[in-house]
Amino acid sequence: MHTFQPLPFDLVEFNPFTKIGKEWALVTAGNKEKANTMTVSWGGVGVLWGQNVAFIFVRDSRYTKEFIDANEFFSITFLSEQYRDALNYCGSHSGRDEDKFAAAGLNLATRHNIPYVDEGNFVLLCEKMSATRITEDSFLLPEIKEKWYKDGDMHTMYVAEIIDILAR
């Protein structure tokens, strides 16, 4: 187990374009007995409804979505570049078929009973506030469906209050 310290919100230096869009992250939900994780590269952070929030997008077909839907909380864990293979693995294999943590060489940890990936260096612990399914009729640009949803596997957007930030 690694040692994490809570990080005050006003000390966070975070570029979401780099952290989420290029470096990626692992979204983990469940509990310490049973959890699943998946790689995300779509999402963001900001302020909404008077709260510091994170938002992520999860496809209907993803096993982790079942865990997010069944629980109040999830985490978003950012890892160093040395875990790129684990990020690739968690984005291309399903936890329905295996223990994805073990297969990717990762360990599960919890804080406030919220699971996260122990190998991370920066973790957002989140409480769900909203879940909005993206539908075809919500697209204002027709090319979005053609480029991203040819197979009909849509996303749900989750907005969550960031209740704690951990850093190493």
C-alpha cells in the first residue's frame, strides 16, 4: 500500500487537457470486496451546482458502468507514465471475464470505503450527483454519431462532487 495524503482543493495544479485527454485515468467503482476499473480519456473537472465536480463518460457496454450505477461513489485515479501498459490493458479488457486489477498488475485500495487504484499518484474521490444518458437526438452536429457511435454503444455522463483529493 502506498501512502496518500489529502490535498486541499486550493493547492491542486491540474491540467485536465493533459491529465484526462493525454495521460488518461482509471475510473473505479464498487467496494473493497468487489470492484472494477476502466480507462477513461473523456471527462473534465470544474464547478457545477456550487460544488467542485468531475465528469466522466462511460459507454453502456462497459462492465464498470454496472458498478458506477449500483454505488453512490467512484474514484478517478491518475497514474504515472510507467503504468501506460496497465492503462491500455484496463481500456481493452473486461472485468466480467477476469480480475482486471491482477491482470494489469494493479492493487485496489479504499478510502471512505471508496475504491481506487493504489498505484496512482493523484486520486479524485467522487460522489455521484447526476447521470445523463447521451442520446442521438442530443447531437447538434450529425458527424458526432457517425464518428463515435456507429455501433449504437452510447455514453452516460456522470457528474460527481469531488469529496476528497489524495496525492502522493
